[in-house]
Amino acid sequence: MFGIDTHAHVFHRDLPLARNRRYAPDYDARLDTYLPELDKAGLDHGVLVQPSFLGTDNSYLMECLARAGGRLRGIAVLDPATPEGELRALDRAGIVGIRLNLVGRPLPDLDAVAWRDFFACVAALGWQIELQRCACDLPALVSRLRDHDLTVVLDHFTLPDPARGIADPAFTGVCKLAASRRVWVKLSGAYRNGPHGRAFARAAYPRLRDSFGLDRLMWGSDWPHTQFEATETYAASRSFLDELIPDEAERATVLAAPRDLFRF
């Protein structure tokens, strides 16, 4: 069965860290640890997402993509001033999108000239924008990104207010974004949605499935579960997917749905 883990991170403690990081790990999460997890889960491919604490230095990500021999794709973190030639080089190396991790950060002015020019290059490459932000801000942000003809991927069940879950009006607003068919949702990191995150995910999945369709959902392990390392494992994340989507055919569709999006 073809399957993709669309959200994992690799790093080690000797890498230079971003100055404005919110968190820094005290352990290593290396490629030679991640790939066996993929094998044990019976998954063909994975997607490495640049961790926020490494900032825009994507060199280790690129090294891992090269070592994986085409099994992996990458989502980079980039400055909007990145030259077009560098973007093309990243594209050839297996980068298929950029991440905007805006949790706990001021919202950038996406209408500024630098961002507009950057997004034009991103759209020309056919890359995606992976967006992490609370659900209340997602409709406006996605609207801005869609103005640039970009495909958007929303992280971690879209992060509505943990106290309200699917009753949060923002979650309903996010579900309306499905109409464009250019927005995807990651079924990943349920535990990032508050202390009852898995219960929320069970309630959210049918709504997301009915709104977006199985072909616009994707699964990610969120390995190595940064800041939740003490309670989460790859095996537990994969097992929760079976619980969340007990129908084998439905689950297989979600695992394979983003094949073209990630160019596998």
C-alpha cells in the first residue's frame, strides 16, 4: 500500500539555531532514526519540514534529502528575499514548498512587495505554502495566499480554540475554505490541540472529511513530536491514524492522496 508521512522533522544538537527561536531541543532526531520508523510503519515516502528553531538555514534538510535518494521531499523555511536562482536550486533538490509557522508571532504583511514577488516565484515553481496558525486567523491568511494562486496546506487539524474544539466558529470558517480545492489539511499533531486533542481530532475528522474530501486530507506523524517527546512516539501516532480512520480503504486514500502534491 502506497503511503506518505507528510510531516516530520530532522535535526541534531550541533546545528546552528535561529536567534528568535521559541524552543531548542536537547536531543538528536537524525535521518537514520527517522527512516526505520517509516519502514516499520510500512510507508513508502516522507516529507521533512524545516523546524522553526533552525530558521532559514535549510542545509541539514537538504543534506538529508540528498542522502534519502528520492524517498523524501522537503518543506523549507525561507526569507522572502531569497533569490529566484536559489529557489530553483532548492526545487531541483527536492523542496516542494515553504512553511509559514506563525504561531506566537506577529502576522507578516503578505501584501508587501517582497512577499508578492516571492509568492510569484513560489507559484511559478508549483510549490505549496504550509501554514501553521490558529484557526481564527486562517481564512484571512488563506485568502491572501490564494490571491497569489498558491496551494495551501493547513497544519495540525487547523488549530481551533482548544476550549471550543469543533464548536469554535473559526473551525467552521476553515471548513468553508475547502470550496477552492486548493487547500489541504494535515491530520497531524492532534496533541497540539490542547489536553483533549485526540478527542477533538475524533470529532473534527468527519467534519474535515465531509468538507474537504479525502483527496484533500493528508497524514503526518509529527515525529519527533517536539515538546511532546515524553508522551508521544511514532508508533502511537501511526496507531492513532488507524483509530481515527478505521476504514482501511478510506485510510489508504488519505495516506496516498498527496502523492502528486509532493511530486512522488
